[in-house]
Amino acid sequence: MLFIMYLQDSQRRSLFRWVLVGLAALAGAPLASRGADAPARPNIVFIFADDHAWQAISAYNDSRKLIDTPNIDRLARDGMRFDRCLTTNSLCGPSRAAVLTGKYSHANGFYNNTNSKFDGSQVTFPKLLQAAGYQTAIFGKWHLVSDPTGFDQWTILPGQGVYYNPPMVNNGKAVKHEGYVTDVITDLSLDWLKQRDKTKPFMMMVQHKAPHREWEPALRHLDHDKDRKYAEPDTLFDDYAGRGKAEHEQDMMIATTMTAKDLKLTPPPQLTAEQRKAWDAYYEPRNEAFRKAKLDGKDLVRWKYNRYMHDYLGCIKATDESVGRILKQLDDEGLTKNTLVVYSSDQGFFLGEHGWFDKRWIFEESLRTPLVMRWPEVIKAGGVNKDVVSNLDFAETFLEAAGVKVPAEMQGRSMLPILKGQTPESWRKSFYYHYYEHPGPHNVPRQYGVITARYKLVYFYEPDENYWELFDLDKDPHELKSVYGQADYEKVQKELEAELKRLRTELKVPDPDPMETVIAPPKKKRK
């Protein structure tokens, strides 16, 4: 090896690069060509909330102005905000599986939260980055049943996790933490960041429980909104006229579905005596006033909506603080310039629209998830992008950014050209969506469909009834009336049906889908 001493600097760099390529190839993660002038491989910080609606990020300028999120807004201001990031299957576990694999549910095997288990032996972007020399870690919500693979360090919540004093699993060993779950996840993330091997690039996933149901805020945020009365969505009292059986028979209404625990009429059992004292000091006087008022009808719905907004947004206060703490650590270590920081959520969420909470539907509030990305060496500050991107594209983006070849089996596309302000002419103009979990919570039927810039065609399929709906988003942005079967839309309908068929063929979607034999009785042949 003495000959290396006599090589010029450029020759040493070239030799090292080819050695790295060889090692990565042997590990199954070939490096893509980066070019002589390419920057060093970036660090990647992926911050992933659970059920964080884009309407509840102030950078998205929702008309209700529900909350200020200065730290998430900083990412948008210093990077790029995406206004059309769509999720493949609007549910916690399936979305996480899509992020890891870059594949739809039917291709990665994780269909729903009811009976799916993630196959950790399959190819994931953390495995490929790890093989290419990255340190990898994940902290927080996992929700994929099997243990994480491809991570040097993992500390996860079992199942959904709890908000206060959460039990966790640290590299296979059960541990118990005191405090608020968002703070605990952030502390663990920062501790690892400070103690990592600083000679290597890193990829860290910070995956919050918040603001998932039952929306339990940090005790310091219980009085965050000073009993504010929140502006209502236009469709809070939707009667579902103009739509079919699915919308009428769902079970996710603020009016009728929320429980006493959702509404904080009963306290969470994990609180310590001291924590319970602070909890009762805030909620009990307000709960007593509610009981005495004996509200009904729309007044009761409005009370529930305001309690829901208080609790949900209180959870986001701590999440935004977490983002700020992580950004400060990157600043303090001089890592900001060459670190790709991503903030997103597993899907969108209904914040009273259509009278609903939760997600699952192909409809806009559920389908569309927030996404902001900052990478000062690549992304021009203050960008707003309206291309159809997806959680399906995250894995490919991270791999290409790191110079790792994207496996052909992945079904998304790298967003790196978009981050550089150069959307390819071939970028998708339509998007396929598929939800499987029925029978299941909230009685939302199985459905698949195609989304374009203006239209949305959806097929609801169940053993007892199958039918279509079509929405014109330009004329009906709140998706209040299906125009399927109307003469004026005959041409559009045929075009969308053909596009849906094309996408299902291209993506190799099985028909009938496997869930029909797993969680539902046989159904009659479709017409």
C-alpha cells in the first residue's frame, strides 16, 4: 500500500472513490455517479409527524389561521414548500412502509393497520444508505409491527405509543421514559446527533406520535390558545347530499364519533399524580362548565370542534418546538449548509371539514400531506412547488441525493431535479391512490382512484355495493357533488377511466386485491 503515498491528491481521491463504489456494490448499494463538482454527500434529517394536516402549518396560509408554526415555517422560508404532496394510502402504517420502500402497499406488502406486518428483509432506503457508509438512526413512532432493519440505532414506540411517560423499545430492549413523548423523541434524537461518528454522513428519522388521536398536549401547552373560538370550516355541517353510501355511512364525525377520552372528559391513565394535578387544573373547570351547559345540536358540535382544535393544535406546538431544537443543533454544529431537512406527515387529516376528523379518504384533506424541504446547497430559498409529488418519492430522493443508485423496483421518482428548480417534462400528471382497511375503524370503504390537476375519479368497492364518484376540483373544490355519469363529463370520465386502467397496469396492482380474501367475504364479480 506504500504506492498510495506517491499518488497526487486527485489520484488518491479517485482511488478512494472507486474503493467506495466497490464496497457499496458488494453491499447491494451501488453508488450513482455524482460528478467532479458535486458537493459532499448530504446529511439527511427526516422529521415525520403523525396526522399533521397541512392546514395546521402557518406557512400554508390556511384561511382559518389555526396556528403559528415558526420553526416549520423556517424550513419553508429557507427551502421549498410543496403544495401537492399526495399520499399513496392515507393511513399510518402503509404510509410509513411507502416511505421506507418507495413502493405502493401492494408491492411492499403493508396494506393496513389491522393485520399487516412489515417485511423487514425487503430493500429500504435506510439499508442502502447504511451500506453506502451512512450512519442511520430512527427515534419515535414506527407502527410497522416488525422490528426496524437498516438502522445503527433505533428507539421506537410500541404500537401507537402514548403521550405521557412513554414506554419505548431501544434496539430490542424495553425502556421507560418520563416526560412528554414529543420531548422524549427530540431528546433521544439530539443525544444521538451529538454522539454520532462525525467522520461519516448520517441519516436520522425523527418520527413523532403527535398530533395523533387522542391529541393530548404537553402540560405546558394546555392554555396555549386562551380559550380561543376557532373559525369553522365551510363544510362543518355537511349533509353529504350529492354523494353516495360511503360518505353517508362513515363513522368519523365530530358530532357522533368522538369519545370522552377524545374530548378530555376523562384523563389519560399514564399521568403521574403531579401531572394529573396540572391536567385537572386546566380541564376540570372547563369540563364542569360544559356539563352544566347541556349543549345539543349545532352548539354541541361547535363545542366539540373547539375542544378538538385546542387539543390537536396544542400537540403541534410541541412538534414545532422540536423542529426548532433540531435546527438549532444543526446550526450549532455547522451542519446546516449540507444537510437535507425534510418535514412531512404520514398523511393529511380532517380538521372539521365535512364534519370529520381522521383521514383514509381520497378526498383532499386526507390525501394531501404537508411537505417542506431545506438543503441550502441545492434548494433555492422561498420556493413553492405545485407538481404532484408523493411520499412514494422520498426514498428515491434521499438515495439520489446521497449518490446511491435507486433500485429499479422502487415505484416513485427522485425529486432531486425539482429541488434544483428543474421539473422534468416527463414528471407525473396523474396519481394513483388505494385504501384497503375495511372492515375497520371509521367504516370508510375500500377505494382506489386517479387524481389529476383538475379531476378526481374514485371507485368504492365492497361486497354489497360498488360504485364510482367523479369530482371537478375547479368547480367543486370542497368535493361536495359527484358528477359521475353526467353527460357534460362523459369525455372526461372516459379519459380518467383509461388513465386509471393504465396506472393500475403500470403499477402491477392485483385484481382482486389481497385484502378481499383476508378481511372480507367473497364478493360478486364486478361489472
